[in-house]
Amino acid sequence: MDVHISNTWPRVPDRNTFPHPITSRFDKNNLANSSNHLPVEKFWDMLYTNKHVWKSLKIMQPDELEETRALLRSIYYKVERLFIKKFRTSGEPYFHHLLQTAFIRLEESYNDLESGNIPDIIDIFYCLLHDIVEDTDMNFIWLNQAFGKEIAFGTHLISKHPFQTYIGEWKRDKSSKESDNDMYIRIMGDMKLDDDNIGIDEHIINEEGLNPQDVEDYKYLRAKYRVIRSVKHFEKYLTFDTFFAYAKSEAKDLPITLPDDEIREICHRIIQVKLCDRLHNLRTMSHMDSETIKRKIWETEKYLLPIALETNPVMHQKLVHEIKALRDKLELWEKASNLTSTTADTATALI
């Protein structure tokens, strides 16, 4: 890959001593402030100020270190540009979620005594790229050409496939004795199907001549497929072995060749990034409706807590803590809602 290395990059870290802390005033705890911009040079500073990432950079030869810096810059700028107009439900720039996922991986996702989960620069690449396939037009072919097969393959593994893929799998796999509704109930239990937030473009309604009932049917099916898409995706994370088996099968279908030991290493990295991604999602759900929060809790408990316990007890503990905090908030919301409803009924009766 032909990459231009700018002379304006920050200093190369001292190869023998731990670098001094950076003096940047960037506040990673206040990323919701859209003016709180983090230049890529400062992000690089943050990375090699982390003692574990710095150790992985310290052993690199100068040429390799330059290539790593260039690759970080290329990924950072590309992702920032692609997500510049995308926002989360809270109004926070979506790019900030990718950064927070990286910060969790850097600072919270490991115990210094457990060397198996120590982060390095490759993990950070995956943190920045983990939503690029799902939420932009980028695909494996482009990622492979731009960033190499290892980065492309890991990003492919962490991404949910297009809706059409899951709908096709669902139709092929479901039992002939099980109706669509029965399958949905089996998957979701008594949780409400959240189709209120499913949009449909006005021009589609006009071009297809859809009546109001058609629109409602579309929203319902789209919401159902969204659930099934998530289930199909997260089923792969039940255990490390299931995820590893999935990764090996995917590698056979892609135009790359990777030995099993490399696939295994990539799987471990991607699982850790997925756990960090989910931890940040759980921490930022205050703007979601209660049914969405319940679905995310269910999803996390069923599919991610087991593999977190298997591969990273530190993250398992943090996820359990956030789930408890969310349940406490839901309980308070429900009590407040019931109180408001009771007060309104009393007022109506008095009138």
C-alpha cells in the first residue's frame, strides 16, 4: 500500500524509556460535545502513552513503526470522513462512539496480571473500523485493498451482514412446522416488537403506491428481520469455539488465505472489541425507549456474557454492573410512569 508519511506527525516514542504523558486538553469523557475534536496526532500520542500499546510499538523497527503510524492515520481519517454526518440517538457524533470503544479497550478491558487480554495497536484499528461495514458503503474487498487482509477479515467478522443475507438464511433454516410468529416468540419471548422507529422513505411510498397498511406491514417485517439479523449475528458469539468455527468457514468463502493460528488470534481480538463496543452501548442508552433497553439487556445476557466470562472476566464484571444499573433505571422509570398514570386517573375522576 502506497502511503505518504507526513513530516508533521508527532515524535517517535523513545525506544528505551516510557514517554511522558501528553499535554492535550482533549476530554475523552466529554465526547458528546461535538466541538471536542481529537486530532489524529493527539490520538497517536494517547496510544503510545498507554504502556501496553507503547511496548508493542517499542519493539518495531523504524520502517515498521512509520508504516503503523501511516496506517493509523489512513484508518482514522477514512472513518472520520465516513461518519462525519452520522449521529447517535443521543445526538452525539457517531465517530465518538468508535473512539470511546477504543478508550475502553485501552484502559478498562484487561487486568495487568492477565497477559492474554492486553491491548495493542491492532485492537485499536478494529475499534475504529468495527461499524464501517454495517453503517457505510465499505465492504471486505475495499478494506482488503486499503488496509490488508488481516484488518479486512477481522472487520468482516465483527460486522452484521446485510438484511437480505439473514432473511435468506432464516427462510432456509426455519422448520416447516414453525410459523414466522412462533419463531419470533421463541427468540424474543414476551418482549414487544419495536417497530416505531423503523423508517421508510417517502419516495418509496409514492413510487410503489403503498397504502397506510402496506407501510405498517413493511415496518413490522423490517423490525422483525432486524431482530433476527441480530440473533443470527450474536449466535456466533456463544463460545470462543463457535466464533472460531464461524471465522474459519467465512475465511473459506473470501478471496484470502489465513492459517488457523492467525484466524484464532483475530477471533480473540474481535471478541474483545465486541465486548468493549457493547459496554459503551450499555452506558449510553439513556436516550433509548424502555423496550429497546430490555432487548439490549436480553441480547447481552444471552449471547455476550457467556463469552465474556470465558475470555475476559474483567469485561464480564463490567457488563454485569452496567446491566444492573440499567435495570435499576428501568425500575425507577416504571415506578414514575405508574405514579404519573395514577395521578392522571385520580385527577380525571375528580373532574
